[in-house]
Amino acid sequence: MNSHVVEFQNACKIYPNGTEALKNITFKIERGEIVGLIGPNGAGKTTAVKSLLGLLKLSSGRVKLWGQDSYSLPMEFKKKTGFLLDDRGLYENMTVEKNMIFWAKVYAVDTRKVKGILERWDLWIKRKDLVKELSRGLKQKLAIAKVAIHDPLFIVMDEPTSNLDPVVRRQVVDLLKGFAGTDKTIIITSHDLYDIERVCTRIIMIRKGKIIADGSMEELKKQLGVRECVKIIVSTNVSDVLKKKLFKNYPIEKIRDKEILVPGDHFDTKKLVKFLVENDVGVERVESEKVTLEDIYIKIVKEDEE
Ligand SMILES: Nc1ncnc2c1ncn2[C@@H]1O[C@H](COP(=O)(O)OP(=O)(O)OP(=O)(O)O)[C@@H](O)[C@H]1O
């Protein structure tokens, strides 16, 4: 069976004012992937997501969900999707509990499950509050609880962790991480690259309506030629003579002010530390310097600008 859940084929979107938000986008997402859609403000992420959910019509090209045109997705498929967008899909003048009961009914979920869901998100005590009386963070939490109410197979979340306090943010990240290894397919857009890195198995980066990078963290690191480093922090200056010796005898990546960087993989750091000590260099500590998604993002944007 075809395991593509999402397929963009030469998708283009030009808004009536002439803005080209998507320029010939083509990619597929397989069942079980958790994709982070990232990129600068105005890159086209929300436009891509809304087209995928059938909320926007493309100017040309196609976007499919489970092989069906997403703009005319049959109801049986619609019911298998869950999404969190800007407007959150909550009724401001209804209570927390009534909102959830409403959505449970829409998705034909047993309304007796609502209590458990609200408890899980610590919202049961707020059940009698009107949504309009909730803080932004609590609204966001309720909207996320709503997205998962019918256990959808395909989930789209636009900025799920914005406005959340650290505890709730961790709760959301854990929920999303819990989907890894299941048959759920998820797309998350976010500017919070730390969350994306923790949750996603694949990153698609768009800029000015075009895909400029696509792959797992490991693949992106390889493509960009960046690697993890070990950082040796020293307390004394490294003389120019010693620097020369170091570059000659060790795979030194860089020597910065009181920091010596060597590649993290397969390198015997102990040998180098011993060498430094023998040459009267005080070694304070050794740390590993991880490459983050933020480092990758900045490098890709810079390269794309050139
Ligand atoms: N309804 C609209 N009419 C005209 N132009 C629009 C409309 N919606 C978005 N745009 C433009 O399309 C481009 C892509 O916008 P989009 O909202 O998809 O970007 P984004 O990557 O989601 O940005 P952000 O990270 O700021 O949310 C931007 O130039 C934006 O100004």
C-alpha cells in the first residue's frame, strides 16, 4: 500500500495581491514521520499548511492527503485529521467543558471521555470557565487537547508551544514525542527550534516560498559539513609555537581564545589533554559542543542568501 500521507506536487500559491507565497513546492511525507516545517517569518509555512488542510486553494499544482486532493477531501478522511491553527477552533462564549463536548460530538467520540481528557491537561478545574476568560496559554492548552480528542492519524500544529509556560510546554513536547514510532503523521511549524529538534524526525525548511533544506538532523549536518566538536577549555594562553604544533599533530578544528576545538567523533581527547598539560597549558575542563538546529538554520539561511 502507498505509505505517502502527504504529497505536494509543484504547489504554487499567489494571493490576490500578487504575493507569491509558495513557489513550485514538491515533497512527500510518509506515514509515521514527524516533520518540523521551519523558516523565517513570511516564508510560506502557514500557506503550505492551510493548503494541505484544504482551507486554501492553490493557484497551481496539487496537494494531496492520503492520495486525495486535499481541497476536496472526503469527510471520512477529514475525520482522520486534527489541526491547531491561529484561531484555535474554540468557541469563546462557551465553557471549557462545553467546547470539548461539542468537539467530541463532531468527531463522534464518547462524551464521557471529556472529563479524562480535561483532567490530563489540568483543565478540569477550569471546566466551568468561559473560553474568553482563559489566559492565552490555557486557551492554547485547551486547543491542543481538542486536536487530539478523536485520536487523529494526521496532525498539523501551527506554533503549538507558543504562549505556554515551561511546564505546559514540556507537557506538549512530551505529547508530541509520544507520537514517535506510532503510525501517526505529524507536521509542526514553529520558530522554537529547540522544541522542533526535540520532537521532529525530519526538518523541512522553507524560505521565500521555496524548500531550501529537507532531511533529518543528521542528514542536514552532513549536507552542511558541520559536526559535533569537543571543546577543551584552557586557563592559560596557547602560544603561537604551540598552536603550530597542535595543528600539525592533531585534527584541530579551531583554536579560539582559551578554547581548543576538535572533532567529536572518534577522537582521543585524553591524548591531547595530556599533550597540553605536558606543555604547561592548564586544562580547566572538557565539554562537548553540540550542533543545534539553530546553528543549522542560521547556516542554511546564510548560504541561501549568498
Ligand atoms: N491572505 C493573504 N493575502 C495576501 N498575502 C498573504 C496572505 N496570507 C499570507 N500572505 C503573504 O504570503 C507570504 C507567506 O505567508 P505565510 O503566513 O504563509 O508565512 P509563514 O511562513 O507562516 O510566516 P510566519 O512565520 O510569520 O507565520 C507572506 O509574504 C505573507 O505576507
